[in-house]
Amino acid sequence: MKVLIVLTSHDKLGDTGHKTGFWVEEFAAPYYVLADAGVEVTLASPKGGKPPIDPSSEAPGAQTEATKRYYDDKALQQKLSQTVKLSDVKAEDFDAVFYPGGHGPLWDLTESEDSIRLLEEFEKQRKPIAAVCHAPAVFAKVKKGDGEPLVKGKNVTGFTNTEEEAVKLTEVVPFLVEDKLKALGGHYSKVEDWQPHVVRDGRLITGQNPASSEGAAEELLRLMNK
């Protein structure tokens, strides 16, 4: 089995002067869930090369067994520094796609024509699509074959408005993930802030926050093994 993991190339946190990128836990945990199961994982990003890490995800309180494993894994760090360009990727070469979060995707992957094209191809080819935390934002402009939003009528989750308030970035982000998913016609659900919550509707899998990343990858694996 082959899975594509798509990471952000965006490193500016709005006009704050601070950096952002992808969230280490949301990349590391799914990567190891898939790789340990024998899945061949390809890493891609809009610009290719090394994607930026959100500095906040490297704070002591954000560490898990998966992130500790990543920091000791020189081979994976090397692989991460050489992501392929999203424009060179085709859905037909993979069995599923996974988007980790971090705030970066809100700026680049939501607008990326290559990402939108890719997701629409995965949907057309009836292949699983997974996104966690801020990454469900990448569905903002993705349409199904009938021209309706990908998430319309689907049970979905993603980073909550209250979680965004807790990290004090409500006024910084281009939009709130919870509000956007609802506006697109998604049937949005959530649990208590920072608790694991994974939703699968057909071939679409979404996770609420970093604590949901491992569970989202496990759900993706189950779906691919059906």
C-alpha cells in the first residue's frame, strides 16, 4: 500500500512576525502508524524540499512518544528534508492521502491549485482522504464531481473555535476551521478541547486536534485494509 502525506510549505504566522508550519506530532504519529504497518509513505509539499516545522510543536508540553521517536530518527529527518513537489504528484500513484495540521496549511494548502486538484482526483478515484486538526481547512475549495463542496453533507471535525481561542490566534488566522467546515455544509462535531476525536464518513477521515492524529491514521489504515 502507498500513502501520500502532504505537508505545508508556509512558515509565516500572519502578520505577527512569528513562524509557523506543520505540527510535528501530527506528522510523526501518523507516519509511524502507517510505516510500521508496512505502508510505503511518500512526503510532498507545495514547494518541495524541507517543510517548516511550527516552533510551538517543539515545546516540551507538545511532545509524545511519536515525536521523541522522530527526533531520534535521522533517516526520517533526511526523508522529510526532501519532500517532492506537490505539482509532480498524481493521485493514481497512491492508495490514500493524509494531511497533517499546524497553522501553515490555512495559508498555502487551502489555496494551492495542486492540492485542490489532487484532492479532487482522490475523491474521483474513490480513495481515502484524511486530515487532522487545522488540515481539514484544505477542503475549503475542493469540490465533488457534482460541483458541491467535498465536505457538504459529510460528518467532519477539525480544530475547534475554542481551541483556537486557547492558543490566542483567533484574530490571526485567515479563518476558523470549525466555522469553515460548517459554512461548507459539513456536519461538524467536536468533543472537549484537546481530547481525541476522529470522525469517518465513507472515505473521508478527519481528526479534531493533535491528540487525534494517531487515531486518524489508525482509522485510515483500517479503511485501506477493508
